[in-house]
Amino acid sequence: MNKLICTLALSALPAFAFAAGDHGSHGDAKAGTAPAAGHAMAGMHEMHNDMHASLAGMAGDASRVSRTIAVEMDDTMRFTPGDLSVKAGETVRFFIVNKGKVPHEMVIGTSEEIAEHAEMMKKMPGMAHKEANQITLAPGQRGGIVWQFGKAGTVTYACLVPGHKEAGMVGTVEVH
């Protein structure tokens, strides 16, 4: 029970940061400071930093946001919307709400990055995220990600809580 309370408390931090004015910019991740609360080990931070500049894009500058897209997560193991379209180079703010009764997360990356990260999450299922391309939200919480999409192609977003992606909690962004 204590582990559950601790996990829920730690998963609340990203939403608190959003409400406090961080709004998904995650400057701590870009600056290379200590890992965010909830990470299992310091080495994970460096691994996550590698994802911030990927083929899917990179952490966005909040002052360059061209639009905000609302995304809902729920216990049907779906994102709403499940498919999006953006322009190459566009910076988008995702306003994310967990309408479910269990924790969910949104992780942005290439399909290969998502698959690799999903395997890692199976080994560390209690890990909460606060990185530029990902956020973990407890039930009823809301938060944000600011992301600049890179080249044309397909980018994936998924919930990597073990079992959620496998149940269909995956979306796509067509970058054109």
C-alpha cells in the first residue's frame, strides 16, 4: 500500500509542475540536472535525454507554440484523439487529461523508440516520467508537453504503463 501511495504521489509531480507554470518545457531535462522524482536510477536520465532529440523531433520552446491540442486518456486504453496531423517543424503544446481511474502516460517518439522504451518500462513498471517527450498522470490529473516535430513521416505516442500499449493505447501523428 505504501508503494502505491508513493507511486501515486510521484506521478502527481508532472501535473503539479504544469499547474505551477512549467507547462511541459521541462528545462531541467534539457539542462542535464538531476533526474526527476520517480526515476529508478540516475543512468535512466541520460537515456531519456537521448530521446529529446530524435527522429520524432525535440523538446519545444513554449514561446514558439503554434497551437494547443487537447488529448484525453482513459481506461478504455485509448487516446482521444488517436490520430493527429502536424507540419514538419511545428511546435505543439499538448494539453493532456487522464480521465481514467488508473495512472496513464503519453510518450512521444518513433515506433522504434516507443517499442524500446516499452520494454524498459516492463522492467521498471513504477517509473514516473517528467521528460520533454513524456508525462505520467495520476487519475484525474492534467499536464502538458511542448514538442517540436521534425521531418515528415509518422510519429507515435503511447501509454507505456505495462499492458496499456498492448491493449491499444497508441496514437499516431502524421508529420507533413
